[in-house]
Amino acid sequence: MEEQTTPVRPQHKFSVDRLQRYLSVKSLVSNNDTVTVRQYSFGQSNPTFLIQTPSNSYVLRKKPSGELLPGAHKVDREYRVQKALFSAGFPVPQPLLHCTDAEVIGTDFYLMEHVKGRIFRDLRLPGVRAAERTALYVAAVEVLAKLHSLDLASLNLEGYGKGPGYCKRQARVIAVLDWELSTTGQPLADLAYFLMPKYWPKNLNIVSTMGSLKGIEGIPSVDDLISIYCQCRGIPSALPGMNFYLALSDFKMAGIAQGIYARHLMGNASAPNAAQFGHCVEPLAQYALQLAQSSVTGPTEDTLFLQTAKGQTVLQQVKDFMRQYVLPAQQEVAEYYSKHTQSPQRWHTPQIIEDLKVRAREAGLWNLFLPAVSGLSQLDYAYIAEETGRCLFAPEVFNCQAPDTGNMEVLHMFGSEEQKKTWLEPLLKGEIRSCFCMTEPDVASSDATNMECTLHRDEDHYVINGKKWWSSGAGNPKCKVAIVMCRSGSKGGGKRHGQHSMILVPMDTAGVKLVRPLTVFGQDDAIHGGHFEVHFENVRVPSANIILGEGRGFEIAQGRLGPGRLHHCMRAVGAAELALELLCLRATTRSTFGKKLYQHEVVAHWIAECRLMIEQARLLTLQAAHALDTVGSRAARKQIAMIKVAAARMACKVVDIAIQIYGGAGVSGDVPLAQLYSYLRTLRIADGPDEVHLSSIAGLELRDQLKKAQAKL
């Protein structure tokens, strides 16, 4: 019990001596007893305390002190209903007394017996075997049915609530409600509240102990729980309008969350985690609205990866912007690069893209990739990244282009205040561009610990020497800074992943040389600023340019690559969707051997296979985005490695099939398929080749399987 209580928090302290004198008058304690008081750690409404003497233990619930919402925190109602239920043999602690004298401890309170047993605060019941989890849920729904079967008149509770019209009253409430405002009149509302987490999408987490119950082994299905409930009450199992009651429950939960957060702001919250509930209000209300507008017969799997209300709004804005401005500009952009193919001007961003960037920023569609700036989750942005994957230059229009996004994430997470001011702020404004220098020509960079570009301290500077290549974006004249991965430790000593550092190098620093642009399948990829070989010859930069500190390079890389790989993969899904559209267009307009292409069985099967592959890759990528949001980059590394392999492979295959359908046109510049294939095939090498990720996946899977096996012992 001690682990569930804490010392009484300052805002909830009261006079233990006065309480002891009062309880001694009621013959519950002796004046000579040592009375100790501890506060329960959990619970967001009325503060609750464990009262202990050498011979007895009690539980005390009181109103919070300070300003309260009208009609809330009525402990007298709790005491009344608990006393009535105890008299009927319903499983509640025995209520002992109700005190309305505020002179005793400052507010009304009531006292009940202390019942020893297990308390399950996490609805998912972690640490419980599946069979026991089933039994616990069955017991819970049986008790709920027993409660609803009690006769109010026999309990003298006829005037306890307002009776009929419960749901109508709830819909009209404009004040915050709390759980102790129980009432009578609509049992299905209670049942829906009990079942509510079974319907929540997996990404809807309220706090650490409340979240979706989907897919948790041992928790009975909705149908089973409803069947048990109806059997216990002796009523038909058909329960019409459950979506209404579920929506009502979610709206009510949103109101409760807002009330808890309000008490946090007022300083009289009952638990230390009250501030977390402020993040739950909008997602709960949004999901409730979706339920109210749909017909629900079971858990809604179509909302498995649900965007927030803001995410949905921004996605629609991006779709509209793409349709109105970005996609129509593709021809002009293509003509620009065709015209300047042999000119240094090709490294400059076409004016039409610059104009689109101004328009996007004015529309608020800017830096959407960075949650701290955009207010979007990784899951929100995953859908947006897919949309921008339909056009090669679209990410730049919204200032969401690689490698700048990864560099901005590094500076946001790990940069000093000076580094943020100097480089992050102008990057976020789109005033400058950047590049990332990691891969090297002279070593096998698939093992990043091989990197040899050196970094050594010289008083208040660092000196850098080495060669890098595939430094994307380095050719753009606006590229003003590089993040360079260097070996800063001894090759023979220390941990393999503690010998490298990342440092900021202004591109105009003496000794930084752009040697040559590399080509991808013969093209220099000028639209992305090229991929340059860059040499660093005795390059001196201030020691303040080191990011996070020496030897922290791989730590930074893991934080950078998680979201960046996710963005690449969702853009790959978008590119595959475009390729499938083009494929279907060709298949329905071209004829061979007396019939349309799609009428050939092999082509029809290709179309079906493409759809299957795209949907699978999208779901896997959304799962990784959800994992990034909920458990972080390190814990989500298996999901990220899986999407890195699956998305690029899938997109390559879909584009390859589309090329085959187009024949000679597919490998020409008349359609974007050849350019898409070039980009997607490169993706299977960039940020680590498939084989490295497969090895990581295998290792993580073996670890997870070992944990499962040990848990069963």
C-alpha cells in the first residue's frame, strides 16, 4: 500500500490533531493512538488519504480546498450512495461517517473502511496473465450488471438522481463534470463508458494508465462483454444506438480531462500528473464527433491510426495547395532544369518554386515536419509527407525537404542556444539551406563506424580533415552550413559508437571544397541541389560549433534518422500512389492484341499486387509514426528499420511495373517514372542499405522473442 501513497502534498495538508480529536469522539481512534496520514498518489477528483493507527486503517475522502467549480466535489453524494449500496450487499467499502464541519480539517469529508486488495489503475492490466485478464474483465462487467439490477426504491435512492433524461441532460451541460457526479436513468451510458477504451484507436492515449485496449491478449471482445452484461441483467443482447452512448462517454471524458487540467492551473489538483490531461481534450472530443457521425457495431479499425483534428485540417490544406499550385507548376520547373542542364544556373532554385514557398508560408503550411513548431504529431505529418511524395520538389515548397529537415531536428534537439540562433532560426525561416556530410568515398560507409574524417581540438578551435560524398543539397547557393560527422576519438580505444562527433561547418570556411557533383543513373539531381563530393582540408571552426559534445555523434544520428527515415518512407508511399495512378491510366487507354491492357490477366494482377503492396507499406509506416509519437525514436527503431526496407522496396516494385506498362515511354523523360525510379532505388541505399536494416530487425526480433519466452516461464 505504501507504494501507492505519498506524503500529503502541501496544498492538501490539514490538522491531524483536530482530525484525531474528532475521530476519538466518534470512538474510531483513541486519544493515545499515533495517527499517521498519507495521500493516495492517484485520482484526479477528491483528494483521498490513508489514515492509520496501530490497530486500524481507514480511507478519508475530502473536498479540495480553494475555489471549486459549482456543483462539483459533492462528497455527501458519494457517502449517501456508498452507504445505500453497502446495505444491499454490493461490494463497496463500509462507509463510517460523514462530517460537514469544516472546522475539523477545512472541508467536508467522509470516512470509510480500508479494504485490502489489488487496485488495477491501468486498463490494459500489464503484468497479468491473459487468462486472469479475461476473468477480471468478466468480473467487472458482471458487477456493473449487478449494479444496474438494484432497485432504487428499496435502497431509498429514488431522489438521488434526476432519473429519466440522463443523456439529454448531459448533452446540455456546459460546466465540467467529474466522476462523483453519478446519477440514475441510463445504464447504457455506464456500459458505454466501461467499453469506451475498447473502441479507441491505438494512438489515442489519455495518460500512461489509460489508452486503447485493442489487441491486448486476454481482454474479452466487445461482443463478449455485452453478452455477459445482458445475460446478467436478463435483457436482450441487441443494444441500439451504442455509437451515441460511446460518443457521449468520450465527450464526457473530454470534459473530465479539461476539469482536471483546470484544477492543475488553479493549483488544487488531486494528483501530480494533472497537467497531462490538457493534451487529451481535443483528441477525445474529435474522436467522439467521429463516433457520433458513424454507426458503430464494434471497434472501428479504420481509425487505427487517427490524425488529430489539426492534422486532418492541415492535410486537407496541403492537398488543396498541391492541387491548385504545386502540381500545375511541374511543367515550368521541368523546363527550367532542361534549359539550364549544362549551366551553373541549374543549382539555383527556380523562381516559381521560390514564389510557391512564399505562398505556402503565408498560408501557414511551413515547417510541418517539426512537432515543436507545427503542433503536429509524427502520425499527422506522415499523411502529409505521403501527399508531398507525389511531386519531387513539393517538400521544398513547405520547407520540409531533406536533408534540411534532419539538420533542423538535430539543432532543435541537441543544439546550443547560440547554434539555434545562428543556424536553426534562418533554416526554419527558409533563408538558408544546409547539407549533411556523413558518407565517405574511401571506406564502406554502410558500417558508419568506419568513417575516417578526423576532428581534433586546437585550443579554442577544431580542425577537420577528410573526404565526404553524397552530400545532398551542397550545390545550392543558399547552402550555408554543413553538419559533418567526424572521428574524434582513437580508433583503437573506447566504444565503437563513442568515437565520432558532429560539428557545424559554415560552407564558406577556408578549406571546404566542393569537388564534384555525383550523378544518379547519369543525372546530377540538380533539383535537390545535387549530391556532392566535399573535401575538408585543415578546416578550422570554433569549438562552440561542436554539437552536444565530443563522442556524441551516433547518439545524435539516432535522433536524426528516426523521423527522417519516416518522412522518406511516407514520401515513397506517395510516389508509389502516383505511379499506380499512371499505370492504371495507361492500362485503360492502351490496347494490345485486340483488348485493353488491363484486360490482360497479367496486367490486372499487377494492378492488384501494387494496391496490396502500397496498403501494407502505408500501414507499416503509420505504425512506425505512431511508435515515434508514443515511445520515442530508440524504442521504435525496429519499426523504423522495417519501414526503411519495406517502403523503398515496395515503391521500386510499383514504379518498375508502371515502367513496364509504359514500355519505351516509361524510361524516357516524357513521364516521371524514370526519375521516380532513380529516386526510389537510391533510397534503398541512402540512410543505410537494406541489408544493414535487415540485420538490425533480426537482432531486435530475436531479443523480443527471448523476452516473450522468459515472460512465460
